[in-house]
Amino acid sequence: MGKLIFAGLWACACTLVAVFFAIKLATAPPAPAEEEPRIANLELVSGESLTIPIIEDGKVTGYFLGRISFMMDKQKIEGLHLPMTQLMTDELFTVLVGDKMIDVGKINEFDVAGFRERLKTDLNKQLGGDFISEILVEQLDYLSKDDVKKKNEGNGQDKRTVTKIIDEPSPYAKSVQKEGH
């Protein structure tokens, strides 16, 4: 009698395991992420390093050091030769110096997402279409004029204090670097 019960339990266990794996293997694979085709259709346009002076009361008080790149739609920019460095420099002067979007005294309150969106919107407006899909802020730092003087007056030791405004690059920059674009 014990052998019969054991054989029944063994058959039930084998059946449950077989059904579990049959269902698991029969389900459709997950659909590819919606981001993958969109990212595959984008091209990285590397930006150059920019130094933008901050002028207050007619005097230079510091410098923004930046490197900003773009993710642009491959199909829309095909055959176009756009002066992206000049456009970006002009836009950064407008945003950082003219509109003073970054208050150097309150760096922690800086809205990175708003900064990226403003650059994207303004540059697309200048270009006359939706050419730029994403702004990649690779570096945005502030260096005061006093720190530059310390470096020049020092005995070769680097005593500058660079204020990092953005520590993390855009998530798109990481995915593009992984893909090797």
C-alpha cells in the first residue's frame, strides 16, 4: 500500500514539473524594447570642449567648461553639413551667460533635465526641424577666476577647485558607448 501511494505522488510530481516547463518554454519571448529601434536610428554627433566666460559687472568672474554631444536622427541629417559647434556655443552663451540658467552660488538647485530640454528645443528651433533627439551633457563644470589665478601664481601645484555641475552623463551616452557608435 505504501509503494502505491509513493508511486502516485511520484507520478504527480513528474507531471507538475513537466507541465511547468512545457508552459515556460511555450510562452513567446519578450518583445524587444521600444527604445532599441529608436536608438538604432540615432547617430552620435560628438561635441567639442567649450570654455564659456562668465562676465559680471564688465569683468570675467569664472568659466564654464563643457562638452555636449547630440543624438540626431540619421535619416534627417543625411547629406546635411550643420555647424553644430557654432550653434552649440551660441546656445550655451545664451543659456549660461545671457539667461544665467545656472546660479553658481546654488549649483545643487540646477535642473539638468530642464537644461537638456531647453538646449534641445532651442537648437531644433534654430535648425528648423526635429533634428536633435537627445542632448548628452558629458561635462559641465565651473572654474572661478580666482582658482585660475591660484594655478598661475602657484609653484606648479594644482590648487584649483573645479565645481562639477553634472556628475552623471545621460543614460543614452552610456548605451551608445556600449554599442560602440
